[in-house]
Amino acid sequence: MEEPLDHVPVLSRFPQAEWDEDAGALVVKPEDAREVAEWLRDDPAYGLDYLSNVTGVDYLETEKKERRENPDGTKEMVKTTIPARMEVVYHLYSMSGKCGPLVLKQLLTDREAPVATSLTPVYRSAEFQEREIFDLFGVEFQGHPDLRRILMWDEFEDFPMRRDYVEPDDYEYEPTPHGEVLEKAKGHLRDS
């Protein structure tokens, strides 16, 4: 089932999409994601009828250094700032064609208030996985039929899978302390 899929026809059909060679992924903007996913599912050449998994990825702002050669033949080190962003990554397969995956990414450029397009209307298996990404990364999925927390309690105010998440220093944030949090709570009670 690991037969690679040709991405060139997808780029011809959707010129606004990009191919990320390093990741081997089709990158789309959220406003195009549903149309691209429906086409990949319905087009007979692809027939990507199975979504195996969805995940969120959080990138803080980074600086990339690379050595470039100038037109005069000299080389120099160039620094490029890569802005903070998030991605929602989908792995699509064709069960009937026995091929895949085709990796589809939604690029979310607003890391502080990330918004993606839900693919649950296209792939039912995305429902709980998008809820998990909403709960742990804070990604809002437009068009999701039941977007609410799935792992954290309703009063929890942060997103623990974000790269800049800081664990609270008190035990009261967890409604039923256990593990390390319970040990901190016991220590706090002994000290008072």
C-alpha cells in the first residue's frame, strides 16, 4: 500500500497548491482544502477514499542559514527567518486502488488564532482527530459538525501540544490530580 502517487496532475488542477519536496506533501491553504480533498476522493485516477490519520504540527519562528553562491562565484552565508505557523496534516489512501499515502497539509499562517477547514464532511474518520487537534493545539476547524474538547476538561485554558506551552506550577489546575501533579500536591500540603 506504499505505492507513491503522482502529485503533478493535482498541481495542474489546483495551481494554487504547492508541493513540499522535503516532506513529500501537497500543501494547500485552508480555503482550498475541502475542494482539493473532495477531488482527490472522487477523481478516478486517485480515488483516495480512506483517511488514516490527522495530526497538528506547531512551528515556532526559526532562522535558517544556508550557503549560497553569488553570480560572481563568491559564496556567502544567508540567514532567512521562517515565521511561526501551524499545519494540519492528513494521510490519504486509496483502498480500492491499493495505493497511497498522499500527504495533504493545510498551512495555517496565523499561529495565534489558527483556523483550518474541517475535512470531516469529506472523510468521516477526521471527526475525532480534528477535535483532538482543536483541544491540544487550539486549531479552529470551520465546518466541523461537533467541535468541542475531547481530551481536556472544559475549564482547561491552554493548549498543551503547542511548542510554547508552559505547565502550571500549581496542582489546582487539574481536576483529578495524578502522577507528578499528585506528588506536587502532596508536597504542597506538607509544606503548608
